[in-house]
Amino acid sequence: MDTFIFKSATYDESSQTILLGYSYENGPEFVEKIEFPDCRTDLNDQEKEALEKEIVQLHLAAGISYYKAYCPKNIRVDNHALTKEEADFFFKFYRHGLGEFSVENDIDLSGIIRFPVTSNHHLTPSEITLPKKAVVPIGGGKDSVVSLEVLVNANMPHQMIAINAGPPIKNAMKAGSENAAENAIHIRRTLDPALFALNDEGAMNGHVPITGILSFIMACGAILYGYDSVVMSNEGSASEGNMEFAGIEVNHQYSKSLEFELDFEKYIRKTTLSNFHYFSLLRPLNETGIAALFATLPHYFDVFKSCNRNFHIDEGVRQYGWCCDCPKCRFVFLALSPFIAKDRLNEIFGKNMLNDMSQEDGFRELCGLKGHKPFECVGEIEECQYILKTLTTTDRATDQLVKKLTPELDALELDIKPMTIDELRATALNFKYEHNIPPHFLEHLNEFISARK
């Protein structure tokens, strides 16, 4: 498997489907399918040209799922002359997006990933006018519904959007508004089953920058459905890495980081859609601040789900609910513990995770008492330490893991003192991170926070 080939990328208007073709030279072939139900069928020539440009970029991005099976040094693009801008962008996207994968498979990709430059030209973006409307990707967890409620509160034109929505996402949509849920955009991405067969046969497998891939899909959706802004819900702490490996900082959440957000928006606006906007509305906050805001939205308590077993790529092995035995469950339980009543939170999860000693090592990792920050979408180590210390001032003080781990934090002599819940909330709702939020959206975020301090 010496050469990975980008073969074809087409859009079939009759079936409203993008087909992405890949192969290995003298090896397996793949076709990925992305369906855009109920999208526009009246694109003019300029819009069709813009879509063709965007599909090329999606083709290059989505190929990472198939490239990672063997990670060959040779890459060939048969259907497009690659510019230096594209080669540079996708080298970084693959290198950092496969950072965790590199650790899992003990492979240094810095000298392996090579996108061949075959064009001296520069790409020029389409100047088409996109409707002034935002979409909010709904993931089923606490973060995206906070962004949604900010726009609802501000009466801003918006639609919910989801890719491969299962029951948790659909339930979260309905909890927001039954009428709005009925008008949500639902896109479906289907990976070629041949990829799973390769994995079963021993090909390399591991984490890919899924948020980045979905972002390219939503850029195509901007043309096919008609919107100019994708409002993400990534927190500032998503930019914190997990560890160093092979000369780079490995970040499980690389494609949720501010670095990727800025790179992606600049790249799309420079190469395909000059009037496209992409930003995270929650970027100024850490996870603690988002948890404090979510705790003011009780109509979502029984439907939100963050455990990744709800979203497994293989629908046949998905498990809906809270597994209470993974980094994501541990972190969300910890983050919400100061802000949702103890009995109610225990009811949501089905148990008191801070009284479950089998979760001790996992909570140690979250709080920086063992190993490294887990490869998951979890908050910063420091904010976990602050939450744990604050819990000593609440009715969680008697929970076994609070009693066990807080003395160990004290022994580290960190400058972290327990706060009251109100102090923690006020601190967490102060803007802490750089962001890319347009001024009018930022104003609405401030209004939403002010009403809940």
C-alpha cells in the first residue's frame, strides 16, 4: 500500500449526494457518501461552481479516515491540481489531526505525510452571497444547547444542524423546540464499509479530527441549504493539549481548538467561499463556565448525553445513556456537580460517580494526579482541580473521591483555594480566552451570561 489516491469527488443533484472516491494503488477502493436531504435544487451557475470548489476541499479532508489505514509516504490526487496553499493546509490538518492516532500507533508522521504540489496557481474564492442565517451544530451534549439558547434568547435567525443524528441528538433538538426540531437540517455521512473490514484485518486505526471533517461538510451545506455562519460550541479549554509526541503538542481536540477554527475560516474564505463565517460562540469560556450556564436550562437535563458510546461510528454498537465509566462521563459529572443539586445530578447519571471508587484513577487523570490529560473532550486539569476543591464546601464534601483526592491536591501546594459555588460561577463566567466571535454575536452572548450570573 505504497500510494494513497484521491480519485474522484462528484455531486449528484437528483439524489442530493456527494460521492468521494479513494483507493490505494493496487489495493482497496473506497466510496464515501454524504447525503443532503431536502437541500436546494435550484443552484445557479455561480453557486454550482462554488459547490464544486468546496467539494474538492471536502474530498481532501475526508480522505484522512482512509489514509490512516496505512499512512503511505506517497499521496496522489487524480482529480485536482493541488496548490501550495492546499498542500500546506492539509499537511497541518493531517499531521495534527492524527496526533493522537500517532501516539496510539507509535508512528511519527512528520516525515511521512506529503501532499504533492502540482499547480502554480492560487485558488480564488467564490463571491456568491450567502443568506444571513446561522446554523448551530447540535451534538447532544451540554455545550451546543447553550449556544442554541443564546441565539433563541436573542431572536436571531438560525437553524439546528446535525450529521448522523441518533436519538440523543434528536431528543436534545426536541427539548429546545419541537417546531424548530422539525425544521432542522439533517445530513448523513456514510463511510465505506470496506474501511471497517480493513480495520478488522489489522490495518491501523485510531482517532481522526472528526469535527474538522464535519466542518468541511457544513461548508458545502452553506451553499446547498443557504446560510452564511456556522456557530460552533467549542470552549476555550479545547485548545489545551494532552501531551508532547514526535515534536508536536498532541491535542485530542485539535479540530475544536482556536488554532484550527482560525485556520479553517481563513482557508475557506480564501479558497472557496469569501462570505463564509465559522466561529465558536463559547470560545471565551472554559468548561466550568459552560456547565454553569447549562445548569440554568433544566428542560435539557433528562435528554442531554455526552458519553461517546452514544455516538459510536458503528451504529450497531452504540449504547445510549451514560456509561459512567469513561473520561467524558467523569468530567461532565464533575463539571456539573457544583451547579446541579446533588440528588438531581445523581438521578441524571443513574449513580453518584464521586462515590464510585472504581473511577478513582480516571478522576486522578482529570485532576492532574496521574498520567496525562485523558484523550477525550474534557476540561483543563486546572479547572478540574478548582471544581474538586470547591466541592469541599458543598454537600459533596462527604463523597468518597472528594475526601480521597483533595488532600493529595493540597500536598501539591498548588495555589488553588476552595471557593463558594457563587464565587466559582462568577469566576468561570468571566471571559478567559481569545476568540473569533463577530461583534453582534458576542453582544448576545454577553446578554445571555449577564442574565444568569
